[in-house]
Amino acid sequence: MREVIRQAARAWLHLTIGAAVSLLCHLMAGVVLFTGLLTLTVIGAGVLPESVLLLRRLAAWERRRAAAWTGTPVPEAYLPLEGPLPARVRTAVGDPSTRQDLLWAAAQLLYGLLLWYLSLILWAPALLVDGVLTGLAGRPPVALPLIGRLAGLGAVWSRALLTPAPSAARDAALAARIEQLTATRAGAIAAHGAELRRIERDLHDGAQAHLVALSMRIGLARRAYDSDPATARKLLDDAQAQAEEALAELRHVVRGIHPPILTDRGLTGAVRALAASSGLEAAVAVDGLADQAREGPRAPAAVEAAAYFVVAEALTNAAKHSGAARASVSLSRETAALRVRVRDEGRGGAEAGESAGSGLTGMRRRVAALDGTVRLTSPAGGPTVIEVELPCVW
């Protein structure tokens, strides 16, 4: 009997909160009328998006309540209220979910209070009936569970009214996708610009400087060739050394654009070479990928390049900043993706947000441009784990 009373009390508390939500819907009705009048005057149109946001928060609260009672989440599908004021007003008025929230608020005015009043009426007779049947006769309770059914009925009605229509869900998903693509496009453009500046800087400070020095030494050697052959020979030797340095700089720039080792040895061989030259005790595990460039199917070149640079950046960060002596790299082929996992046994504490270093930021931008995902786990004391998933067709 005590457990039955406890469950009925929990249900009555749920109904009481629902009645409070009904009172808030009464206030919301006044806000809606006031907003409508202001919008008709045009001057007060700026109040409309804020009122819609307030209604969305109230509906979101009811969704959480319904989900907590039924055990099933209630989805939501809203178009984002962004941009200039005219666009926000059009979105607020044209969003189907706004009309659905208004319909729920109007219905909540009725059934929220009605169900609560019925629960108040049931309490006294239910305690009397179940006190006799359950407490004295030992029979199953029949009246107190009705309060729980009232609470369930209210949750079911809220769920039915607040579940978005398929068209609204598609529109919201499309808007979210457009927003995501806009952000990743901006990140890709920023990463491309940074890459061009890096290439320009490397060419200017490295290869160009060596080529200018090479040209000067060849010119001096030409002048000294007839009068001082020994000096000319020395200048030519210096010019040859300068040419080799310029070639080395150019190779370095080319590797930064697309590493030739990816073409020659494939992703697996390139990652093994990275691990061997990282300065760490790095183990490489491969699942479903070919060991050689010409064995089996390969991921697209852009995906392989992104995975290569992810591993390179992660191992470089581990060697420079983590204090780790060991690391592990895992490459696995999924049904429609390439998964990369890099773990180091360092001190941890790497930042995952916008304040992360330029290396992690560049990694995120490179992966986001391919519609991939990056997950960073780095608690204080370590370990640091970077997991990247790159969608691709094999």
C-alpha cells in the first residue's frame, strides 16, 4: 500500500507541474496577443522572434516532462531564428513547429488543469477504497493507479501535440545541414587560405632564397671563369650545394601539399613511416586496409591525405607537448568510412574547444571539409586520444 501511495503521489506531482504549465500557457496567451498587436504596428515586429523563442522554451520543458514520464524522448524540429530582423520574423511566422507549439499551448490550457482537478477529486475516495481493498482485504489497488493513468494520459497528449510533423522535421534537418555546411565551408576556406600562406612563406623564405643565392654564385663564377678558374670552380661547387638545398626545400613544400609517400606506399606505409620517424615508441595497427599502395581498394586521395595529416599532427603534438614516450596509431576500414585513432600516454590536458592550438584547429577544419568528425579525449594526467572518422566510398 505504501508503494502504491508513493506512485500516486509521484503522478499527482507530475499533474501539478502540468497545471503550473497550464497557468504559464495562460500568460503565454497574453504574450501572443500583445506580440500580435505590436507586430501589426510594424514598429514592434522585433518582439515576435523573442516571443517565439519563449514559446519554444516552454514547449521544450513540456517535451522533457513527457519524455521523463514515458521514457521515450520527444523530438523537436525548429528552424533557426538567425539573420536580420525581417528574416527572423518570416522564419518565426512560417515555421510549422511554431503553429504546432501554439496548438499545444491552447490544448494545455484545458487538459493540464482538467487532469489536475480530476486527480484532486480522486485522492480522497481512492485512499478510502484502496485502503480497504489493499490494506485490509489484501486485494490489488484499483483506484490510486487511476492517478498514474491520468498523468500518463497527459504525457501522451503532450507527446502527440509536440511531436513534429515529418515535413517540419525534414525542413529543420535541412536547415541544420545547411548551417553545418556553411560553417565547414568557411572553415575549409580559412584552412585553404592558411595553407596558401604557408606555401608562399616556405617558398619565399626557403626555395626562393636558395635560388637567388644560386643565381648570384653562377653569375660570379662566369665573371671569374677566365681570370681565376679556381675561384670559379669553388663558386660552382657552392652553387651546386645551393641547388641541392633549393631542391630539398621544394620537396618539403611538395610534401606539405600532398605527400608523395602516399602515392608510393599508400596510407598504411605512409603512417608507418610517420610512426618510425616521430621520436616516440609508436605502434601502428591496421584493420581492413592494404599494406601496399597497389593492393586492394583504397580510400579517395583527399581522405588519405586528411588521415595522413591527422596522424602527423597528433604524433607531432604528442612528441612536443605531452611528454609521452609511447603512442599508438590505429587505422580501420568501416563500411562507409575510414577511422583513425591516435593515443599517447602523456600528461593530457589538450584543449578541445575554440581555444585549442592551431594544429588541432587545422586538423578539425581539414576533417570538417570532408564531412568528418573529430573527438578529442584528454583528461588531466592522460592519456590523450584523438579519434577521427572520415566518410568515404571504397
